[in-house]
Amino acid sequence: MRLPCLASLCLASLFLAACSSNGRKGGPAEDMSIPSDGFVMGSSDLANGGCATATYQAHQAPAAMLVILDRSASMADNNKWVFAAQATVQALDQDVFDTMSLGLMTVPSGPINAPPCISFAQPQVACGVAPFPQVDLKPAGTAKSTDPMGVRHDIKQYITTTMPEVDDPDSTPMYGGLQAALSDLQGIKNMKRIIMVVTDGSWDCTTFSNRPGYDDCNMCPHEWEDPGNVVKLLQAANMDPNSPVDTFIVGVPGADTYDASACMYPPYHMRAALSAIAYAGSPGNVPGNCTGKTFTQQTPDPAVSCHFDMTQGNFNTTALVNAITNVRGKVLGCTFDLPPVDGGMVDPNDINVTYSVNGGMDMQLYKRKDPNNTCLTAGCWDWTDANMDKIQLIGKACSDVQTGMNAKVQIVLGCPTIIG
């Protein structure tokens, strides 16, 4: 039945009729039904109706995000390092990261002795990899980058005082950096694990290992990284039954190279390589229409990349901020725990859910009546299972929270659940 007046006024009246003078519900949740196309109402309207007893900020599962910034020499070109640094700090300062652990790693970490194939001309190359993140993973809390006591400040301070490598024309030992990052993250228990890589491509330094790779024109053996190595590394980490890791890739300008001579760039299409690497790192979170899921040396650039491809004139601080925020939403998903309540159990018929994104008004959600309703137009919520201890956002609400900046979800107790 469609309410024949403004939603906020009608629903306030309905709540007043449904609630007794002491603020408790006066009827079952089924009495509070609305049309399945949804409506807009703030959580304050619930309180004004006289029945809300408490409003809780909903929390997603705990998670740790480690950002890996490529600091090879080429990142100094065209302000790539500056944009990446600004975007990292700006993104992590958002409230949605308050409940996460955050850390930073840069690759390479410094020079090491050059391989024999070029040591006569260049004594050192920037193929060093730190065994641990330069900024250790720590709970972020509410301290932003301006607060000297928080991990966000540590990240900003490190980036501010660090510049791309200058002692080497260009080296990027990203495989070693990912190995170290995975080892660090997989030591963390009972939380989701995320790696966010920002790079301009051309991964190399493989000649210092026994991994297969591609020779460069200096005859340095298997110097260019074989993307297949990284695919296997990240695929195994993502499928680990005990401590899985989701890895995401952002390719900034420069991450679209190809050099058949293998002199300046790898002898394969870098966009194709990064796309396949991103798919391996988090196959459930890539664009549904991406085409670059596998890699061979002959694979052309994908029509639709599986990674965040910012090589096509779409790179700026805002775009990178949105990518980092989008990763958080994709991995943490749309499932939330019910709040702990002192002195008793939460009545499942007395629960309502609101959400907001980007500082906008609260959107009141209905609990779906039909489990087949996808709620694509207005969004809704439902229980995750029969235990009724977790709720999940569905349809538009889930999409908004996953992709929006500063998304907030609230659980309101005390009023009859609105079902639509």
C-alpha cells in the first residue's frame, strides 16, 4: 500500500500509533509495512516517533590495509609521486578507515650491489626490499594525519620525507615487496587483510632470484619480472584457507608500456600484466566485465582492465582517493554485527537500519519481506542467517556503502521493524 502523504510525516504518525507511552512497541513488526520501492527518512524521525531507545554506529568486520607505493625513479615524473602521496593521506583520513589497521610500504627500499651484467657501468641498482613495512600496521582509531599520536600521521610523515629513488635509472622489485607485505599481513589473525599497490609498472630485479623472467637488452638474465610469478603468489595468498589476502592494483601513468626489445620496458603489455595480477589478487572484487583475467607474453592490452587503470588520461588525486576508498568497501562488504546491548537481548522485531554516504542525509531502509527482492532501486536489509545476529545491506544500499566516501550505517533499536 502506498502512503498517501509525505513519508516522514506519515511514518512519524505510524510510529506514534504503534508505540505506547513508555516508548516500547505496541504491535508486531509486520504491522509496519511499506511499499517495496522504498522511502527516505532520517533516524531522528524514529526517535521523534517515541519508540527508539538507542542508536548505534554499525561496524564491519575488523580489517588491516597495507598500502604499497612504488617509489622507483620514474614515479618522480609528472607529479606521480606527489599525487599518490596526497591521495593516500587524503583517503586514509576518512572516517570509514577509523576501525581499520593501516600501514605503508614503499618499493624499492634502497640500492644494492648491481648484478655482474651491468656492474662495470653501474655499481648499484635500486633493487632493495625492506623485510617489513616502513610504517607498521596499527589500529587507526579516530586520530587523523594531523594528530601526532596516530598511524595516519606516521604515514604522512614518512611520505613527506621520502622521495622516489634517484640513484638508479629505474628499478621496481615489486615481487619482493609483495612477498614481504604478505608475510606481514598473514601474521595478523581474526581480521580481513588488504594490500593496495600503486605503481607505474615495469617490475624487474628478477635477476637476483631463481624465478623465471625475461632477459633485458643488457643480457641481464631474466631481469624483467614474469607476471605469471606474481599471479601465482597473489592467487595462493587470496585462496589461503587460514589467512587470505585481497590484493588490488592501481596502475598510474607509465603502467601501460610495451617494449619488444626489452631495453626500456618489459617485452609484454604492462596493462595486460597488471590486469591479470589484479584478478589473481582478488577475483571476487574485479569489475564484472573485465577482460584481462589471464596473462601470456602475447596477451594484448585488455578492453576492460581488472585493475584500477589510470593510464588513459584519468589520473589525479581524486581518482586515486576514490580507488582506495572503493577497495575498502569491496572487501569489507555489507555485513554488520548487531550492537551489544547492556541488560538483555536485542529484539529482532525492534530493529531498523539507516545509512548515509558522502555526508548526506540518513536513508531509512526497510527489511525486505521477499528474500528474492534484490532492492536495486531503493536498497533494503535482511538477516544473514537464522541466528539473526548479523544484518546485511542489499541492492542499492550495499552498492552505495561500498563505493561511497565516509559511508555510515546505523542500527536503531526500540521501534517496530519496518518491512517492505
